[in-house]
Amino acid sequence: MSRLPDWAVLLLFCLVFSFQVILAATQKSATFDEPANLASGYVEVTAGDYWLLPENLPFVKQLAALPLLFMDVKVPPPPHPDNDGRLFGWRFLYESNDGDRLLLLGRLAVLPLALLLGCCVYLWTKQLFGKAAALFALFLFTFDPNLLGHAGLVTTDLAVTCLMFVAVYGLYRLTHEISLTGFLLPGVALGLSLLTKFTLYTLLLILLLLAVAASLAPQPLLLRLPGHPPRQVSGRVRKLGTFLVVLVGTGLVAYGLMWAAYRFRYEAFVVGGVASPRALAHVLPVQPFLGKAFLWAGEARLLPEAYLYGFSLLLRKSGEFPAFLMGKIREGGWWYYFLATFLIKTPAALLVLIGVGLGVQGRRWREDPLRTAFLLGPVLVYFTLISVSGWNIGHRHLLPIY
């Protein structure tokens, strides 16, 4: 395997991984979110209606709906704005159409995100530790049950994992060379991640902390600007200022993508020139400060209406979900919920390998602090934030740390 060129390794990975996912996707029944995600994604793409499921963001939904554009799809009457969009999803799939066929096509459309993630894992591992390590990492990725279980679903969890990894990888590449084109990878990944799940705002904090870590590293930055010769940026203050500019540029790319996903239109749904009757004021978070912030953002039209509505609705519901762990149900969950699920649902062999890897690499962690910050920092920050969030509604939220 070590003699194979990279393209052959990645092609073999794509074939083996896809075979496993497609075989499983043809046998799995629909999960709780999939019918509503696929139905609302199709309506968003074809009619520009963003009201069906605003708390589930559009990227994965619209991606999964693209194959349906080439089929004769029947859409049931839309529900009243106050009705459950999930019921509409079941009617869309199983009363109006061949649900199994549509669901399989939607799942296949999401699969490339998992393949992109695996390819990036291989390429970054090779850059950091060599080809042998990259092959081993790709082997673990190819047969990891947690990744395989979510790679073929019309849900957001694998997409979140992919986009977070690509954004961090893109920022790491900028620590070696900063260029205008270098903004695109982390910028696009950040924008799509913010269009995938609201919890991905933790990625903003992660990128900021990594930028600070890169500024404190001893090596200078290589800056390449059009029309200017390459030059090095040294000194912590100058490097930090450079990275802040990088993050601002990345943020602007992401902000543009967020508006593009909603057709550069504030209103969530317009019929006959009249906007949808839903009002942001009805779903404001219970915290007064957050409520005023969302009202102000809506009046200023800083973000699309459906985006603000879904985000506000999610925050309002954040304390309403009971948690289940090892036979017990509890409001608000447990701080150790994800630690417990990680120990239970991670294959025992992988737990051993993680421990051995940390021990064997002990000295090398100190040899390159910047590499260590990019490898361990996102894991520790994300794990801490998701643990204290109270969203104890599934081990799937831990996929990014794998």
C-alpha cells in the first residue's frame, strides 16, 4: 500500500467506504429527521419556502434534494405555518411518492461529504506524520462504526464533522502561507458549517483560539499578495494582526454564503407579494438580552429571516429536551453524558490506540506546539462546550472529535 500513489489510495478508500455505506443505506429505514429534512430541502430548492423546518439549516437538506429535481416528484399541500413540518415530511415521502427511492437518492447525495472528510484526513495526516500514518488513519476512518453509521443519512452530523475538520485544516494551511486564494477553503467550510447546524458557532471560537496559537508560535508567516513579492511576517503582534485580517476575510466569505443559501432574500417565504405571517417575536429566547439581540438583528436584517427564526426557536427549546443515560431520564442532562457515551460507544480497540498514540507521541507533542494545538485544541474545546451545553440528545454530537 505504501507504494501506491495518493490518487490510487484515495480511490480505493472511496470505493470501499461507499460500498459499505450504500449497502447499509438500502436496508435502513428512515430516521426521525430524514423525511422532514428531505421534504423541506426539496421545497426550499424548488419554491424558495424556508418555513417548513427553519431550525434545521438548509445546506444538507438542499444537497440531499438535488437528485430529486430530475424526478417526477409530487408535493402534498403545504401545512399551515403553525403545523408540524415533520408530518409534512412523512406525507411527502410515503403518501405522495416512492419514499424508499427518494430517501436512497437523498442519502447518496450526502455521501460525498464523508468521502471528502476521509480524503482530507489522509492528506493532513500525511503532511504531519508521513504516509504510513496517513494510511493507518484512513484505515481506521474507513471501518469506524460511528462514521459509517451516519455517512449515509440525510442528517447534519457527518456534514458538521466534515466541515469543521476542513475549516481547521484550511486555517492550518494558512499558518504556512497566507494568500487570497487561501481564504477560500476555511471561508467556504465555515460558511457551509454555519448553514448546517447552529452549534457550529463553536467553530468560530476554535478558529480564533487557533489563530492566537499560530501568532504565538516562533515560526514567521509567509505572506503572498497579488502584485507584491512574498514576504515574511514576524513578531507576535504583527502575526496576530495578520491572522485577525485572515479571520475577517474568512468571515466575509462565510457571510456571503449564508445569504446565498437563502437567495439573498430576507423574507423566509413570499406568496403574491405578501410575506409569511410568522413573526420572530413569537419564538424569542427567554433570556431578555438574547431576545432583544434577535429582534435587533431582524430589524437590521443582518441575517435571513428563516435563519434568525430557526436559531431563536432552537434557543427557546434548548431546556425542553429530557436526557436519557443508562436507564435514567433527567431534565437538563448530565455534565458527564458525552464522556460516558464516548467510553461506551467508541470501539475498545480505538480507545487503546488513542491511549498508546498519546503516549508514544508524548515527546513529539512538545517538539511542534503549533501542530499539537491544531490537533488537540479543537477536540478539547469542542468536547468541553458540547458537554456543558446540556444538549444530551445523542452520541452523534461527538462525531467531530473522532
